[in-house]
Amino acid sequence: MNTTLPLFPLNTVLVPGLVLPLHIFEPRYRMMVQELLAIEDEERREFGIVAPKDGRSIERDGLDAVHRVGTATILRQADETEDGRYDIVTTGSRRFYIDSLDTSAPLLRADITWVNDLEEPPSPELEQLTQRAVADFVSYRAALSGQLEETIAAISDMPEDPGVVSFLLTAAVVLPTAERQQMLSAMSAHERLTLARGFLRRETALIEALHCIPALELFSPQPSVN
């Protein structure tokens, strides 16, 4: 069943479970916060975070200006400043697919369909894939920090659930938006972990070959035009 969701375009790819603080200052998003605070059930105070595509604008390109898969986030805390702005804390909840956009009002809204990973029963293959993806992440983290070796004991810091691991890796690896979006849009933990392994091994090899790390500021979220 389709649902209407207010949208907050942001130059980042949010994943379920991630905490996202935001400073809200533009009038249309202040209105959004006020609308959400009026909802008694906190779990229903959801709005959508969606990543725009480079070089495109919603005014000119409409639906083609944004990635179609985004993540809803729940408003958990809102502190209003004296001038009417808000500092809010949200947590990513569930993914959605944008069916259509309504640009008739200042606040962008979308008709969306909720997206769930395909059902994957536990299996030795999926467990092995998860362990290998975590091991690849340990090597990647060691390369980023400039260490020549990192103990496998670091693997114990990661959860065991394949779905949770797949989203943690989506959030943790420094990648261009398009590749991170590809991971977010994957339809199963197996597919997401497979993508993660490919990206992790590529990035680790580049860091070790070039003796340099990614320019983090190129991939970190830019201030939103809110």
C-alpha cells in the first residue's frame, strides 16, 4: 500500500538504525518538524531522507533528480531555538521506494512504497559471506588507519546478524554517493554484503598501492539547502 511521506533531500545515504542529527532552519522544514511533533505516536513521526543526483535539481528534473530508494527516519528529539529553528535527533527506520513526487507545495512530499530485504533463511553460505565481509572491513580499517597489521580480534566488535552487518558496512565505507546508494538499494543482505566485499577489497588495494587515503571531505555530507 502506498504511503505519503515528507521528504528531506540530503547529500548523504542514510541507513536503517543510524542516528542522524540535523539543524533545521528553512521555513518549510520547520513546518515539517511542527507537523511531526503534533503526531502523538513517536514511531509515526517519520520523514524521508533521499540523496539527490549530482548536477540535477528537483525543480528542473523532477523525479529524475533524486535516487529512488531512500530511508525514513524517525524524529526522536527536537529542541527549538529562540529564533524558531530546531536542532533535532532522528534514527533511520526503514527503506522506501519513491513512486511519485508532489512538488506543488514548498515542502516536498512523495508517494512511496516500503522496501524490505528478501527473506533469507540462515545458512552456512550466508554466515560465511558475513564473516568474510567483516574480515575485509578489518583489513580496510587497518589500511585507513595506516597500520600494517590489525588483529582479527577486532572482528568481535561487529554484530553477527547479516542484515545488520550489511547496513553497518554501507554506512562505514568511504564511497561516492552512487556506490553507497547501490548498496542501500540492494534487495537482500547477501547482495549487499557481496557489493561491500567488492568495494572494500578495491578500496583497500588502492590505499595500499597509492599510500594515501580517500579525501573524506569529498564524500562527507555537505550542508543541506534546508
